[in-house]
Amino acid sequence: MSNKLINRSATKAYILAEVKRRRPGWDCTRVSPKVLNHLEAKLEWYIGGIVQHHPTIKHTFTEII
């Protein structure tokens, strides 16, 4: 898939903020592109699964099963 699903800069900022909040002794300042690629792939997989199992009802995607 060529279009990115995640906003990479916002995701990096979120990860770094969570590291500060949850791991105060760790001075983490960077996020690897490998992590962002992995998150992108997991999100694609997750969305594919919920689309596959979504009930076919009318025209609106309404549920995450």
C-alpha cells in the first residue's frame, strides 16, 4: 500500500511522550523507522480483519468486532 495510514511525526511524538510518562528513567529521544513500519503493517492487518468480519448491512461501516 503506498498511502500511509499513520501520521509518522505524530506517532513518534506520542511514543516519546509515553516513554517519558511510563519509563521516566529512560532517556529515549528517537523512534526507529522499523517501529513505524511495524505499526503501519499491524494497522493494515487489523483493518483488513475488521473489514473481512464486518456484517454486510446497508452502506455504513459501523462496527469493530
